[in-house]
Amino acid sequence: MTQTVQLNAPAAERSGFSRGAGIAVIASVFVTFLAASSAPTPLYAIYQAEWGFSAITTTVVFGTYAVAVLLALLTLGRLSDHLGRRPVVLAAIAVQALAMVLFATAGGVPALLAARIVQGIATGAAVAAGGAWMLDLDRVKGTLANAGVPGFGVALGALIASVVVATLPAPKHLVFVALIVILAGLAVAVRRIPETADREPGALASMRPHVALPRHVRRSASVALPVMFAVWALAGFYGSLGPAVIGTLVGSTSVAFAGLGLFVLATVGATSVLLLRNGPARGVMLLGILTLVAGVAVVLVALHLLSPVLFLVGTGVAGVGFGAGFQGGIRLVIPQALPDERAGVLSLMYVVSYLGLGVPAVLAGVLVVHSGNLLTTARDYGFFVIGLALVALVGLLLPRRTLDRSV
């Protein structure tokens, strides 16, 4: 069994960074990786105009990334328990840099798919190892960072890429070159974070796909996972069809609007994580479900009225649900896991989240091609998300024993 190293202050100092600084660096890696994952969103319109592909191709490219992350989480999720956190995170940074090169040099859909696959593998490995690393360094701060950082990363990537694409030259290249430079700096900083996991035999065996939850976390996971699937299904909509929907509502093909919906959703979500960090986990999850339903309902009205302002208002309300639902799920489950279980449990939670992110989005792309009506498909997607949230609400309200170890 993997043993988590309990570091003392002198050990941290010899490594160069304190626990708090280490969490900050790993959180920066997360932000950069997830910013890189949303950076292509405002570029899809350019790719589509140059390469002549349809909405289904956009969602397939988006879904390919989610599938690659899933496969990485299933095969690499526990690798850091055997090799150590640092080597896995450094390898993930190197692979992510390769993905940025592939994006910057892409000349067609096959290259774009290849870049998404490589990026997904890197992200899956990083979120599993890095997430467990932050929890090792400080359980409370690490839990909060795992819950809040994804939203900040997605929002930052959508915003920066939109600005770059709209205002600077070589938009298909510049944002990825900048990300490569940032990744190089982070690699140097990661080497100074204290290691928290001993090397253990069994690394190859740990890469066999294995989906299981320790018995003592199953009760809390059965409450949290449906909520996490629902909130990430909404994020999948904004990351795939969102740019086309908001372009239709504002009556403009400008790429400046392409990442706006995703930016609002993720920004409000990340802010909600910070504001609600001291609330009880189950209460935060309940707030997340209710605001998710309310926000998507407003979005549905906006689609009927063709109102971009109302669409963004609804997106903001749903963003509270996105942040609260995801944070509540992380905080409900992770404190139940033992130190040597953290990487595996966290990986499984991300597996469910990325299933929600990818599968409904790809199905929506198929429906757009089949029906030929983007807004009708968007409305159907909204009803689907509301249905998922209501199912999660039933699970949350069922009588259960008190989960007193949640944070």
C-alpha cells in the first residue's frame, strides 16, 4: 500500500517551497491545463470557415478531448501512487506542451483531433496526480483548490483566447505559443515542490483500468456524482455548441463572442466556489442544483425570445450551480478517502465529470446535424440538463446518515 509522506517544515524548506506555495504552483498547473483545454473554443469558428466542417465535427473534436481525459484517468489515475506525484505531473506538462505544438501547426481536422487526444491524456494524468498532491500537502486547502481551480482555468482560457483571436495577429498560433512558455516556467517551479508519495512497486499493474470506490466513500459518492455529471454536462454545452448559439443570438460571426458564454459560466462558477467554501457540503450541493435548474430555465426562455442579454443572465445563474455543485461534490467525497486512496477516488470523480462533459455534447452535435436546427437542439439540451439536476436532487434529499467528515 502506498504511504503518503508526512513532511516536516525543514523538509519543505530543503525542497524550496512550503506546503502553501506548493499548492499554489500545482493550482497554477491546473489553471494552465484547463485554460489550454478551453483555448480552442473561440477558434472553432475560424477552423470551421477554413476547413469547411459542420457542427457535428465541432462536437466530435470536443468529445474526443473528453474521451482522452477519461482514458487517461482510468489508466494513469493511480500512477502517481507508485511513481510519486512530481514525476507524473512533470511528464504531463511535457505532453501538454506537445499538444500545444500540434494545435499551433494544425492544418486540418485530423491534426486537430490528434492535438485534442494528446491534450486529453496530459490533462487526465495531471488532474489525478496534481489533485492528490494538493490534498497530501493540505487536506482542506487542497480540497478547495481541487473544487475551484477548474472553473478559473476554463474561464481564463476562454477569455484570453477570445481576446487574442479578436485583436492580435496569428490567432491560431499565438495563444498556444504563449501557453508553451508558461508551461516551461511551471515545470521549473514544480521541481521545487516537496514530494509526498513514496515510490512503490506495481506501477504497470496500476495502469489497468479499474473503476471502484472504497466502501467507506460509496454513500457520499452516490450523492455527489449525479450532481457532478449534471453540472459538467452544462459546461459541455457551452464548450461545444455555445459559441454557435451565442453567435446566432447576437447576430454576429465575430469570434469575440465565441467564448463569452463559457467565460461567464466558468467565472461565476469559480467565484461561487470561493464564496461558498465555508458552507456545509450538502447545503452547497443543494444550492448548486437549485440554481442550475433556475439558470437553465432562464436560458430556455432566452432561446425562445432570442435574447442574448437574458441568455447571459441565465448563464450567470447557472454558473452558481456549476461552481456550487462541483465544489459540494468534491468536499463531500474526498475527505472520506484515506491518503493512499485519494488519487484513485479523485480520478473516478473526474471520470464522471468528463463523461458529463463529453457524451451529451457529442449527442447534441448529432442532433444538430439531424434536425438542422441549432436553437431547437440547444433547448432540448437545456431540458436534458434540468432533468439530470432533478434526478440528482432526489438523490440528495433521500434520507442518509450524517457525513461528518465532509469539509
